[in-house]
Amino acid sequence: MRVGVPKEIKNHEYRVGLTPASVAELVAAGHEVLVETKAGTGIDFSDSAYEKVGATILPTAADVFAKSDMIVKVKEPQPGEIAMLEPRHLLFTYLHLAADKPQAEGLMKSGATCIAYETVTSRSGALPLLKPMSEVAGRMSIQVGAHYLEKEQGGRGVLLGGVPGVAPAKVAIFGGGVAGINAAQMATGQRADVTIYDINNDRLADLDMHFGSQIKTAFASKSAIAQAVQEAELVIGAVLVPGAAAPKLVTRDMLKTMKRGSVLVDIAIDQGGCFETSKATTHADPVYTIDGVIHYCVANMPGAVARTSAFALNNATLPFALKLANLGADKAMAEDPHLANGLNVSGGKIRHQAVSEALDLPFEAA
């Protein structure tokens, strides 16, 4: 199979769909890999590094799309990239369609087969291709939250961990999944006062066993959430419903009860965000303020630590990319129902139930 790797074009996105090490694996398996020039230079992967492992360097994204059967990316295709997709193409990348109806309609129009990293599952029902980026985003959320709590950033002027004689900041984490756990690990490491909120009692029990006295847990009722945002200096939105739009946990009215200079970090922004006042931002312009509350809603958070993120992502995606290249999409998905759960669009139809419900578009099983 001819596998194409275009350069990512989303704002300040330096990750790459395939690292040279991943390309070497595909080439060893008998596939041809076509890489757009400078696709990896943002994270110190030169064109020559790709050529040394057998890739062919092409001058433009248009050349990559025209000559490839499968396109491997990181972020969702931008309008210009969607225009280059054809029915013969297999697209393997993050899509996050539940919050992006224009993209879904564009992919449907293209006729391409589109498999989304974020809905591929494991035997346990986990999301193995979302996990590494959730780990990165969870850890980053505390890092950026602490930064924007600083007074010169417009924040409340609070040190996350406090000092002897001065109480630490209160951190409320909504969602006890992978992102939430990683956020809690970082926050407790900085000695913050951390509470994780979730609606799954079994998950809360697991978190209690995992963290012990380092954190508190609470059932995520509407009243508990309202009280949490009123008391916390830093609120992390880490809620995920696979394939679906994120629920709006924090309303505009709740925002008015928050302390001036407190910070919201919305990890769920790729799925529409879990705060009513969330809107996607970029690394070039990451924050905005409403009612004195700082919002950090960067839609590609892990892109800020692009080298770490690219390696972590490739570790997870490479086995699936190899399977798709070796067998083709139809056979690979027939043999692996967990990979088949990643199918979002094909043949001009929405193939994922949660996506169809979120976008109010017809669902048709493959």
C-alpha cells in the first residue's frame, strides 16, 4: 500500500502522523511511504531522516494525497485537505466529528473511508489511541493552569501548592478517566488541594484506592459541580463520551459565582467542550476571559509538546496502521471489531452511532 504523510497545517501543530521509526516498520512490511517535505522538521525529523528509512519525499501535500492510498495524520483534515480526498482514500487520524458538522459533511462528500483514532477501542472498551494524548493533555492542564493563575497572566495570583502557613489552591477535576487521572497526578505532585468529580461510583472507588489521602472524590451532581466551581481556583474539564459531544457541566450562570482570576482548562474542547462558555482557541492565542474567569481551550493541547506527543501517539497508532496497510481497510476491520469501532465515515455515510446522534445526521451501519 502507498501510505501518505502530509505536513500538519493546523495552527502551531508540529506533530507528525508517522515518525521515521514508524516509517521504517511500514517499509519493512513492503509498503511505500510518501512524506511531504518538512513534515517532521518542527520536531527535528529532517527529510533525510525519512529518506534513510526508505520514505520518498514529495514537495506538496497535493502530491502526497494524489499518490497515496492511505493518509496518516494527527489532527482532523482542514478544508483544503478534505478537498483532496477521494473515494479511494483511507484516512487514519483524529477526527472529533461530534463538534464539527462541516468537517463531517465534507468527509461524506469526499466518499473516503475515514477511521478516527478517538473511537478505536480495546478489548476492555478503553480508547487506546486517545489514551496517550489524554495523558499528555491531562498533565499539561495543570502546567498551563498554574501558569495562568499567575498575576501577570491575569490570574488570581495563587501558587498551586501554597507554602507553609498559606493554603494551597483548590483544583476541581471533572472526569476521572485517563485525562483526569493524569491531571490529578500532576496537581498532587504540586501539593494542590485536589478533588475529582465523576458520575461513576465504581470509578470514584478506584480513584480513592489509587490516590488514597492525596485527593478527595465526589459524585458529580449538579449541586456538587456548582459548589466546586465556586470554591476552586483551577477547574479542569476532562469529561469524555466516546464519539459524542461533551456534556456542558458548567453553565454561564455558574461562571458568575467563580473567583476573579480563577482558571478553566477545557480538555474536552475537541468534543465541543464541557463548559457552556468554552470556544476553541489556538496555541497562538490560547486564552480569553469571561466574567473575570480565564478560559484555556486550545483544541490541540498536546501540540505544545509536539515531540513527546508524536512519539507517544505513534507508539499507539503504528500497530493499527500496519494492520490497515497489510490487509486493507475492509479486511482489517472485519478481523478486528475494535478497529472497526473507529470507522466514522465511508461511502458518503456516517458509520458511527454517537457521531450521527451528535450531528443529527443519518446513521447507516457499514
